[in-house]
Amino acid sequence: MKQVEVTIMGHGYVLTCPDGGESLLTQAVATVDKEMSNIRDSGKVKARERIAVLAALNVAYLLAERESQLPTAAARVPAPNHIATGEGELPAAEIDALIRRVDAVLGADGQLL
């Protein structure tokens, strides 16, 4: 784990992220800072806590909106009973188990399918 120093709306924070995750963390910080600054600059909300909650809701809404526009895994991948490999056929259940293992490793970074 690595510690990264960031600034959000003029305040410094020390955050921990996985090794190699600095770029994603930097993108996330930029998004949060932009949302919070936009709300503050609108002049309608002054309290930092309310600004943070509204920014979190805006980001969560945008994420949910994006996810709702993605095709489902079932629509993207046909579901054969067996998958041909160089060594013969592999049952689809084994492929599903492998995909679940890869998804678990990827975690919040994304899913294979």
C-alpha cells in the first residue's frame, strides 16, 4: 500500500491506495474536487459536509447512470455448454468459475465480463 498526499477543495489529505493505483486515485480525487468546487462555487451551499454529501451523490448518480447503459454480461457473451481449447473442450461451468476468480482478483478495478 502506498500513501498519497492530495488536495480536495483546498484541504490536504493523506490517502492510502494499492501499489499501482495512484493514477486511478488521482482521477477520483480530481472528480471529487471538481464536484465539490462546483457546488461550493454555485453559492447555494456553504457547509463542507453538505457539499461533500451532495458531491458524493452526484458522482454516485453518474456512476449508476453509466452502469445502467452497459450491456449485461449475458448479452455480451454467448453461453455455450463447452468451450473449445487447444487441449479439447472445457465445460462452461469451469469457465464461469475462472471468470469469478478473475473478477474477485480485479475487485473494484473492473470485471472481466
